[in-house]
Amino acid sequence: MSNTVAEMEFQPVRQSAFSAGLARLDTAQKIKLGAGALALLAIALAFFFMGRQPEWRVLYTSLSDKDGGAIVAQLTQMNVPYKHTEGGGAIMVPADRVHDTRLRLASQGLPKGTVNGFELMEANRFGMTQFQERLTFQRGLEGELTRSIQSLSSVQSARIHLALPNQNGFFREQQKPSASVLLTLHPGRTLDKAQVAGIVHLVASSVPEMNPKAVSVVDDAGSLLSASPDGQAQGADVQKLQYTQQLEQLYTRRILDMIEPLVGVGNVKAQVSADVDFSLVESTSEQHRPNQGAELGAVRSQQIVEDGTPGVAQPAGVPGAVSNQPPATGAAPINGPAAPLGVAGNGDKAGNARRESVINYEVDKTVKVVRESSGTVRRLSAAVVVNHRTVVDRNGKETSVAIPPEQLEQMSALVRETIGFNRDRGDSVNLVNAVFTLPRTTEVQDVAWWQQADNQDLLRNMAWPLAMLVLAAIIVLGLVRPGLKLMKTSPPPPLAKPEVPQLSAVVDETNERPGLPMPGAEAALDVTLTPHETRLAHARQLALQDPMAVANIVKGWLSGDTAATT
């Protein structure tokens, strides 16, 4: 190794690829690349926080506006996040804070619309008056009835007012209790007559001596739902109509079951009209048979009246003691009539006697009471239409052929037997053979997939993530990718390690400088360069890659210290 030549060893590139690539970008490109990276970071954070959204649970549902406003205000003060459902019927909070929030709201007395029942009786205070006890019992009964009515699926809330008079045994006429029920129904729900009657009887059965007629049921629109005074008659009319419809459907089903096996399913139509008598008839008849004589007749009563005046003997004969003696007592036989009384003397006797006998016999009669049940069929009318038969010829063509009259008559006879035809009652059956007109089939247009309800909900839920992904793609393709492409652009090819490990720093002659075989560099440099220009380009490349080494060489040149350059 020469002492006069300062030699420097070629070192590999020590700067990182990212720093070197970033150094080749101008200011505008660096700003774009930084903005894109920040935007991607923001999108990633947005997805992260969206994925960590809490699970929401229902806190309260079916709240009144007053209770809902008070609960929302209290949740705001408690710093508890909440949200409403689409219909506004429920308040939702994070799942891990449901029970804690309910307890804290209950300590504030919310919601105030909670119905209390007989648990009010457990809070009786010492020294309560009889009036207070009766009022507490009434409130508890109202609460229990409210709970029972609110358990119905169509009822959202209910209020009950009971009028319970004070019963006193000294009053001759006792007042009867009454009740009023106010119902708030769920949107789109209604109550039929049977449900309203059930509510009425539920309230009436819960209060002693309450008549169902004394219960009034009103909805939130002010309409009276309970039955009017003629409600029983209206209910009876509905039952009669339902009975008639069921009877007609029964006869129609019988006709179809009998004719469809003959002509095929769908080739027969039938309708039956029934005239039903719902009148209740009660008749009483009394029949008497002619007299049958005293021997066969039954004695009902007998009355015998006897009336007689005995005769008095006139005085006769010589006055004296003999003529003043009383007559002798007559003797009567045991089973015979008594002998007439004797009279004194030989005077004439005068008297009268009367005897009446009345016998009443039972009258032979028959009393018959007949009660005819309601719902008697007075007349039936049946109309049956049978489709033509379809016949297929040899060529496969279908044609409609009328049914022969003989078969139609047989079908008509079957219909009459099926419905219990009665000519005396005025029943009628009409069977017609005609061609059925097929309904026009409307082509159902296929709804586009984006117009379907399920897909619309899916798109609505995926709109935000898709928008974020599209934005991220735009940022990557428009800002980040061009910057990264510029950073990855290959710099001028570096110098390969020469075969001669050291380069003299003081020799200027070309013949004294060793050759630098660089296969990659030979392709990059122009072949027309002179050796001096080639060495100059290599020195410049070395200065760019390792400026500290070049600085040390120059410093050695200036100081004249050859040892520093070795």
C-alpha cells in the first residue's frame, strides 16, 4: 500500500430506503403523501370506533310523554348515553348499564306511571282512619284491575275509576257500585265486542254487587266501547248472523265434497242461501173429553142438604089430665128411617121436609205446552255451476265439451239429497253447466334487487362502511400510491466494490489509476465518456452516497496528512 496515495474504501449505502425515497420527493408530493396517510389513519380509527359501539338494551318501553321527558332529562344529568327507537316507544341504553340505570332512576321515583296494586296495603301507618283504609283499598283494587287489563295484547295502558259507595245497614236503599275504564290501545289495534265484554265482566266480577251494566269502557278517542242498553240484542243479532253463515258454509262444503270427485277440483262452484227462523214459539193447548157418566166419572165434591119441620098434634078430646100427657117415644129401626113422632090425643099432625144433593165430577182435560226451538230452517236455496269437460283429441288439442243432461240430472239429484231437499218447505236447487272463464294472469314484474325491502335495509346499513372504503380507495390511488411510486424509483446505480480495494487520492494519471469494473454502471453511463469523465462521475456518486468519507479525504488533502487518507 502506497504512503503517498490516500485510498478510501467503498462502503454500501447506509441510508434507509424510505428516507432515501422520501428525500427524492418535492414539497408538494410530501404534503400529498402526508395528507393521504392522515386520511387513512382517520378512516382506520373510524372503523375501529364503529366496531366498538356498545350493545344497546331497552331501558323502558311504553312510556308516556311526561315520564319519557323526565327520564331523558335524568339520563342527561347522569351522563348516560341513550337513544330512541324508530317509533319512539322505547328508550335504550348500553347493555352494561341497564340495571344500574334502572336502580338510580327508581331512587328518583321514575317512571311515575308505574301502577301500584295491593302492595299499598303493606304501607299502612299506625293511626290511619277508616276512611283512609277504605281509600287505600280502593286504590289498590284499581291498580290490580289496571294490571290485569294492561296484560291484554291490544291495550297499551289503562285507567280505572271505581265508585264504591259507603254501605250502611240503616239505609233502606243501598247504592250500587259503578266503574269507568279508560283504555289506550296500541297503534293499529282494535277491540272487538267479545273483548270489550270480557273487560266489562272482569271489572264487574272483581267488585261485590256490581252490575255489568254499571261499567263504562271508553277508548282514548272518547268512543264508548261498552255495550249500549240494547247491547244484548245486538250481540244476539251477531250470533244469529254467524249461525246462518256457518250453516250455509256447511251445506256448500257438502255439495263441493259430493260433486268435485265427478268433475274435478276447481270445476264446480256452489252457493247455498238459508232462511233461518230464530223466533221462539211457545203454544199451550187444553183438550176436554165428553162426559162418561156417573159410573166412570171421578167425584170432585158432593154436598147434601136436608131440611125438615116436624108436625105438632092439635089438642083434642076431653080436657083434663089425660089429654095433657106427652106422647110416647117412637122406636126406630137400626138401619131404617125413624118413625114419626107420636102426638098426644087424637088430633091431626102437620109438617114439611126438604133434601138437596149436589155432586161435582172432575172434568177430563189435557193441557199441552209446546216450545219450538229457534234456528229452524224455513227454506234452502242452492245454486251450483259445473264447468264443461275438457277433452283432448289425437293431436293433443284441448276442447270443452258440455256435460250430458243425464249426468246433470244425476248431479242435481245428489245435490238435493245432500242438502236435505224438502219441496213442501219451498227448497230450490239450480244446477247449470257452463264454461268457466279463466282469470287473466297479470305478469308480476320482478322488483330490482335494490328496491327490495330487505336489500334496502342491508344497503342502508352498509352505506357508511362502503362510503368509507371508497374514500380510502380514492386516497390510496390518488395520493398515497403516486408518492410511494416516486419513492420506489431507482436512483442512479451505485458503485460496485472495485477489485482494487483502495483508490489513490493524489495520482492524476490515467495509467496509474486502477480500473473499476462495474457491470451495472457500464450500462448506465454513456459509452462515449472519457476515462476522466467516468472517474469524475464515480466520485460524484461516492460524494452523494457517503459524504463523510469524501469530507475526510478532502480534509486530508488540505492538511497534507497522508496517514488520514490511508
